[in-house]
Amino acid sequence: MREYIVDILETIPVRDAMRRRFPTVSPETRLSNVFRRLSALDLRSIPVVKDEGLLRCVTFEDILRVPRERLSEMAVRGIMRRRFTYVLPTDFLHTALKRMMTYNVDQLPVLDEVGGKIVGMITRMDLIRAHDEHVKFIRLGRRE
């Protein structure tokens, strides 16, 4: 079967699997609001954006390190991760998966190649869905 001969994730660009609609927060957003959004949307992290540019990401774990009584007074800018990784729309899903594994994250921001603006998000579930759809397509093609 082709799936084992060619790594399917090396043939699908990120732009074909990324989410073009995704939640973001500003650096001024209160941590209590971010905590509620992450919980309600079942996310582990959320991009921090200003003027469509990605500044950093804030994770559920980052928020859990803050004393509960400070969540309503503290803004995201106080705990944003200094370093983060991302992918480009032209990168392949294999690259996205390797970065997720290397940095132990469940999702990555997708930045455009020119201005560095955030244009999407890609999650592990998006990778699984794209893989599954591609395998189904290959199987359908073999039946005809």
C-alpha cells in the first residue's frame, strides 16, 4: 500500500489542512478570560496577536502557574512564552508533526512567508484528518 511506501504527510502542504478560522487573544487580555476560552474550546494554547502579527503563544500550563487570585488582574503580556515555533503554509505536514513532537505542543501557528502574519493554525487532529482523507482518496483511486 502506498501509505507505507511514501510518507503521506510529506506530500500534503500545511495550507491544505490548516484552520483558517481560529481564536486569538491580545496582550491586554486578562488571564481569567483566556483560561475560560481555553477551557470552553478544549485548547492547550492560544496565539497572542497584535495587528494581525503573532507576538507569542500562551498555554494552559502557563496560566496554571499563576496563582488563582491573580488571574483576573494579570494580563497575557505578563506570561507570554518567549519562544515558540511555527510552520509556513508551504511546509509539509511531516514538518509540522516533527515540530509538534520536538516542542511537545498540540498545535502550531501558521505564518505567511512574507510579512510573518498569522494566517492559520494546525493541530494534531488536523494532521490525522488530512492523513485519513488522503488514504481514503488513494483507496478510492485503486478501486476504479
